[in-house]
Amino acid sequence: MRVDFLIVGQGLAGSVLALELIEADRRVLVIDNGHRSAASRAAAGIVNPVTGKRLAPSWRVETLLPAALEYYLRWERRHGVTVFQPRRMRRYLTPRQRDRYWPRRLASGELNAYLADPAAAGPDSVFLDFEPAGYVDTALFLDTCAGFLASRDALRRSTFAGDELRIGRTEVTWCDVRADKIIFCEGYKAATNPYFDWLPFTPAKGEILTLNAPALTADTIRNNGNWLLPLGDGRARVGATYEWKRLDETPTAAARTELERAFTALSGEPAGEVLEHRAGVRSVLKDTKPVLGLHPGFDAVGIFNGLGSKGVLVAPHFARCLADHLVSGRPLDDEVDVRRNV
Ligand SMILES: Cc1cc2nc3c(=O)[nH]c(=O)nc-3n(C[C@H](O)[C@H](O)[C@H](O)COP(=O)(O)OP(=O)(O)OC[C@H]3O[C@@H](n4cnc5c(N)ncnc54)[C@H](O)[C@@H]3O)c2cc1C
């Protein structure tokens, strides 16, 4: 089989990149092992314009947010599914945020574009409502992507083993596949990829719960460092934990207890029956920026990774940038180029 691009991994990164390359009339084959615990499937899919303790607009939000919203809406129109649910995000301010960060943001007006009602937000606010925000049903998005790729003979369920890979000057071969380039989108597994194990990865395990929450009627997402996402059918999700030492996809009792407490703090209700408990590992680089582009020593080998805890927001814009780079040679932004780490 001959393709232009062989992509390893069908999480958010690999899926969106494959779709961009297909849009640019390139032939792709995506290899994915079908693990149901990939970060992209564990994720709550929340999109939030203001993140972090300092109440700052999220990195590059003015570019990334419109690109992401436009992307998922276009996908919905084309494929007849609803993957994005718009929801306000209510952020409860800590005493430090109220005293220190919010007065500065209020004076500068830099959050106005993301406040649901800027006139209602004043010096005494104890919470702020942000929009546009919401969540993407990532499992549904990935499933529809998989269906689309499979219909074009562009998806293979298989484990990619590096010892079968041959890198030539003008092409790569893997088993029966020949390609111009191979692009690794393996999430946190990239830390053990011999071509990219030199990147400064700091992966973080995360867990979330889905619970029965019949008393939760408002559909606003609540956030106090943890978040509570009402699903609108008597269920809610609560998340997410961060753990840097034990990097596996196994749900833990400690995280469950922590999240049940977070549910109560955010809802004022006792935690209901746990319906689902998911765990995954976020792939994060030390500078928390995505990483994309071609290997400094092997022109036929590339990467799209480091989406951190904002894959839903980050993937559409940077997949487009990487596809433009691969197809037309358009230079990559230095801040995300893999070569920044050399
Ligand atoms: C608990 C949790 C909550 C999160 N919540 C949010 C959120 O609310 N909003 C948000 O934007 N982001 C969230 N994230 C982050 C988001 O999940 C990631 O940024 C994003 O999914 C990363 O996508 P990826 O494609 O890079 O990696 P992954 O999703 O890990 O995908 C990699 C894929 O490659 C496959 N693969 C790896 N190695 C091989 C191999 N050798 N052969 C074949 N296949 C292989 C894997 O099985 C997987 O399918 C959360 C993450 C976690 C863990």
C-alpha cells in the first residue's frame, strides 16, 4: 500500500491531522491500537477560554477558540452528528484571585471578550461566567472520525511496532506500507519513541467520574479548580485529578474519593452513584506548548503531540498549521516547532 502520510495514533491529534491532510488531497493511513483508555477518550472535552490560577485568557485563545468552534461545527454539518455542546463556565474565585488577579483583569478589561455579562462583573464578584465555552463529546467525535477514515480505507486497527519501520532518504516503509513521511501522534507513548524520547515530556495522569446527579438542573459548568459538568440527563461529570508519578490508565480509589468530594463542594449535594470512572495520561511538554513538525535529523519523520490538558482547543488550529507545513512547506511557528527543543 502506498500513501503520502502514515500516521501513528487516532486520538485527537492523529484524527484531526489525518482529516486536514485528506482535505488537502493527500493519501493517509492511520494506525491505531484501539485502546479505549487513550487520553482523548478519557477527556471531558471541556473548552474554556480562561484557564489557570491567574485568571488569564488561555494561551493563544483568540486564535485557537474560533478555530476550534468552527472546526467542530463544520464536522457536525458534514457528518450529521452533534459533538459540541455550548455551556457557560462559572468560575468561583478563590480569596487570592479576588484580591490579587481579578482586580487587575477587571481594570485592564482583557477578559471582557469572554465574560458572559461584562457589565455584571464588578470588584465584588465571587464568581465569573465565561463564554463561549462548552464541551466536545470526544468519544463520539473519534468514532465518527474512525468511521470516515475507515470508509476511505485510511484506518488500520493495529499496534505500530518500531522495529518494522525502515526510514529511507525519500520514503519510509512499515510492513506492507510505503509512505513519504510518518507522523507520530501517539500521545504520552511518544516519550518512549526512539525518534522523540529526547523531548522534555512531563506527562500527567488524570481521572474523571460520571455520576448520577438528578438534583443538578442548571447546565452551567462549574469550576473551582475542579470542574463539574452537568450532562443534562440526570448525570454529571466531575474532574479532573493530576498525578505525575504513576503513569497508567488504571482508575484509583484515591482519585474517586477526591472527585466525590469535589462533586459535593461544587454542587452542595452528596455524590450519587458512580456510573463510570475513567483514567488517562495527558501528554505534556515542560513548556506546556504543543509540539509539531519534522525531526531535526530525519526529514521523513514527524510529530504532533503535547496537547496537554487542552487538546480539544489546541488540535484543530495546529493540525491545520502542520498540514500546511507538510503539504506546502509553510514555516511553523517557532513556539510550537519540534526543533525549538534541539
Ligand atoms: C482525565 C483527562 C481529562 C481531560 N480533559 C480534557 C478536557 O476537558 N478538555 C481538553 O481539551 N482536554 C482534556 N484532556 C486532554 C486531552 O485528552 C489530550 O490533550 C488529547 O486527548 C491528547 O490527544 P492525543 O491524540 O495527542 O493523544 P491520545 O489521546 O493519547 O491518542 C494517542 C493514540 O495513539 C494510540 N497509540 C499510541 N501508541 C500506539 C502504537 N504503538 N500503535 C498504535 N496506536 C498507538 C493510542 O492508543 C491512542 O489512540 C484530558 C485528559 C485526561 C487524561
